[in-house]
Amino acid sequence: MPVRSGWLSPDGQSRDDTRLVSLGALTPTSPVATRSGVLPGSSDGASRISGFTLTGTANSMSATVSPGRAVLQSTDARGAYPVALTEYSSVTFADGNAQHNRVDLLVLRIYDHAHDGSGRTEAVVEIVPGTPAAAPTAPAAPGLSLPLYEVTVPANASAGTGGIAWASALVGRRTATVGVGGILPVTTDTSTGAYPGQYRDLGGQLQRWSGTAWTDYPVLPTWQSWTPTWVTSTGAAPPAFGNASLSCRYVKFGTTVHLNFAITFGSTTSFGTSPSTNDNWRFGLPVAAASTRLLIGFAELAAADATNRATARVHLSTTTAFELILASGRPTATAFPNTGGLDSVTPWTWAAGHTIVGNATYEAAS
């Protein structure tokens, strides 16, 4: 079988010495050891690891293993074995048991007589037969080996009875390894990271090892609640929410902030006494803005009756607060008594049960 491994020849340089110093650029698991696994190759479609792919032959007990490269780590003192399968190779599974299914394990295995006394010095792809049972499980991986696939062999399966049902028989067991700084592709992996700043691709989600845990990267923004401060532009006669109902949420993507707010004033809400031209209400932002803006969103204003409804634009009057500037008339076309920025009597005299609902988007300062 054309499976090759470096540093198995007994001639010349110590094989242990060479294995220990040659693989320092791969994903580390200790100061001198590397993670065992298949090195990702060229894309083969949906598979995240393309080397050592098992493809069954229809209506038979045979399958083909595709070329690939891998590393098998032994003890720290013994080192890691680089392996390459350079040609497509065939494997044939034994016929099924007369009564029960079994699960075989396909592995990439190292035999090294100097360490295991096996009488063999080679790397091979081999089948580890499972035990037939009513509820069979895969056998344990032997010695220095890397599991590639679990293969379910049905009872009575043989080339004459249609062979193995390859579409449902395979469970992938391959794991990947990459160079230090490379992004490790995995589908399910509970192992700890090797060093802070290591990255992996978990089923399409990039993650970073913090030193204690894997976390999504970049950190996925989440919506959060905030309670805006409520003051006036001059600071005089400040209002107070009292028992008002507030539902204010925001999310920050980089320097972009999206927010929405819904306020229903209550029986103990104090609206202040700010009817003057330059004494508008101001509501605090959840995150400081990069600059002031004339328009970052809109809000609906509603009193108790249908005739007292209006639209206001959300005006970023400072980098820490926004004002609401009346931007429409009544639905009845009747003029409001006051116009301009919202205050205690603009566009009407506010009372319990009145509402303000709006949303906005702006650039954050950082």
C-alpha cells in the first residue's frame, strides 16, 4: 500500500531525534508535541477534511481511500509521525455476521518495531473489526492510530447480497491539524485550545481560544436593554419617568448602533416645565456617537385619542443624547398648538397613557 511515513528508516540520523524536531510548526498540544490529525487538502465539496476520504463501491464490501497527508503524535519523547497516502487505495470489509450487525473502524496506523515490538516498521490504512451485537459499537482505536471512519456492516452482508449500504453506513471520525496560526477546521470538537489567539472554524463559525474557552469571533453582537436619561436641553425643570413603561433596546455592530425605544408614560411621570423654545427634551444614547446629526431615525407620538398623533424626526443634538423634532401635523390637518422640539407642551400637553415609539441608527464614537 502506498502509505509513506518520514523518519522510519533505520539508517543515518536517529529517527526519534528527527521526529521530535521536524513538526514544531503544527498545532501544538505540549511544548514538544503536536495535534494528531489529517492535514486539510484541496476542497472536495461539503467535506471539511478532504484527505483519507472513504468512498464505497456499490453492491460490494470494498471501498476506496483517497490520498491525503496526516500526522500521528505518540508520546512527547517518541515524537510525531508524518504520513502521506499518495495513491487511491482499496480496502475490503469482511462479510457480515449471520445474526447481528457490527461496526468496524477504519484507521491510519503506525507500526514501529523499535517502540512497539510489533516486528513491523510501516504506516498502513487498516480495518479494525467490531463485535457483532444487537446494538453494536465501534471498537477502540489500537495503539498509535488515527480513526478515519466507523463503518456499519449489516448482518448477512456480502458482495452477493448487495454489500454495504454505503450511503448510511459511514460515520466520519477524521480530525484535522494545521500549522501554528492556521485556522483549524472542525465539525464537533471539545478539546481545549493550544494557545491564546488560536483560531478554529467550527461548522462555519470562526472561534478564538481566549486561554480558557473557545468564543465566537468576532464576538456576535447581541441586543441589550438600556434606560435613557431624560433631561432638558437647558437642564432646567428636568422631567422624570416615574412609573412609565420603557422598552428600549440597542445593538452595536462595530461602530454602527441600531436602537429602538417605546415609552408609555405613567400616572407618576413628571413631564417637567419646559415650554420655552430652547428647552427641548433630551433622551440619553446607549453608546456615545461620533458626531451630531440632523436625522438618525423617526418616532411616532400618540396621545389618548386618534386625532393627537404625529411623527417626529430623531435629531442627534449632542454626541450623548437625541431630541425629537416634530415632523408632521395631526391626521385631521388641525394645527398643533406648539411645534418644534418635544417638551412638556409640544406638540400637546403630555399625560399618562401617551406614548413615544421610534428607532434610529447612528455612528458610534468607537
